[in-house]
Amino acid sequence: MDPRTPTPANPWLALRNLTPARIALGRSGISLPTGAQLDFQFAHAQARDAVHLAFDHATLAEQLKAHGRDSLVLHSAASDRHQYLQRPDLGRRLHEDSAQLLREHAQANPGGVDLAIVVADGLSALAVHRHTLPLLTRFEEQAAADGWRSAPVLLVQQGRVAVADEIGELLGARMTVMLIGERPGLSSPDSLGLYFTYAPKVGLTDAYRNCISNVRLEGLSYGMAAHRLLYLMREACRRQLSGVNLKDEAELHSLDSEQSNTRKGNFLLDQG
């Protein structure tokens, strides 16, 4: 205890500089201090706003066009935000008008594509607005040498992850990548998630997808997310699968031990 103050020192306070987690908040009587309570209410309001923010697909389409990327605007079977939140199943399927639009596009461009990039608002349109363009820019910089044939970027209103399966099947895409706003947390209202699927078709479960989560300035960088996505795409094409049987070892291959340059893989699974 510091003799100049009547309260004991709190060793947790130093940890607050290392994490956004709500620790060492203190107390006022039996309650939280007013400042901590107000901070919590503000973060909760940000999370609620992110969930209900409308998807500004028109502005995103203009930004993509300015960077030389065509796009198509689609809509899920959920008619509005209220129905989207109440009926997750409707967010997983396309509205019939959008499905017909994709059929016509596929007929006009026979032969299918290697990759369909799908962007959906999910539970945080804020994440999509902030991170889609810089992430796709980094991804296409790294993917240019691989020569992937891509469909126009598909912008889906009121979409959930599985809607990419129907899109990929209608377009005859070998792979789909879904960029979607993740469920907001109290310190991350703008977290973007990537969901990768090889050989997409209606009816797949999450076991057939690979997820790259927490893409944002305070989380996983655009460059690392693009690097990991390309690794998954290359391995999926080589092994013709995705999901639980395709492990993301992109970082492990780039961080070889100084003592052994030949040892690779996940040390947790290594039996030797």
C-alpha cells in the first residue's frame, strides 16, 4: 500500500494497457464506477447500431467499379432486417429474382469460374463498409499471379454465410469466398469474417467451410488475411476439399524454426 493514499495498489491496472477486455474496472460501493458503466453502455449501443445499420451496397459497388471490378447486387429471401434477424433460414437462400439473375449471368458466361467472391452485410454492415475494399485490394495483388477466373463481386443484402453455396452452385464456381460482417462484440463492432468453400452447393454444413475471423485494423491485418485465404485456395484445389479436413497452416510454413528448416506442420499434432 502506498502510504500517501488510503487505497491499496491494484496490480491489474497495468494489464489494462495490453487488452481491450474489461478488467480492473474498480467499484463504487457495490456497483461499477460511473465511467465504466457509461463505457459499457456506449459499446453496447455501437454493437446494436452495427447490427441494424443498412447495407450501403450502392456506394460499395461504385468503389469496386472505380477499382476496375464489376459487381451484381442480389437479395436473400429475407424481405427486410426484422425478418432477417427472426428467420436465419431465409438469409441462407436467394430471393427468386436474384437466383434468376444469376442463372442468366451463367448462361451468358458458360464454363463456370474458379472463384465467386460474395459480400454480405451479415450482422455488421459497418465491417463490410470499412474492410471489403482494402481487403480485396490486397487479395487481388497477391492472387494476380495465380490467374484465377472470377465472377463479378456479388453483393447480397440480408445475407448469411450459406447463401454463398447457392450462388456458387448457380455460377458453376469451383470455390466461393464469403466476406460478411461478424456478430459485433463489445470491443469489435466492425469485425469482418471470411468463409471459404470448395465445390459449393446448396445443403453444405459449416463443416465444409474454412473461416478466417476478426479481419479489422485492431485484429487480423488485410495482408495476413489475404495470405491465409490464398493458402486455403491453393491447398483446396490441390486436395479438392475444404472445411475440417483442410487445416490452415499458412503461418506455420512461414515461421520455420532456426534449428530445423525441414520440420513443418502443427506441433500439437506432431507425434514424432
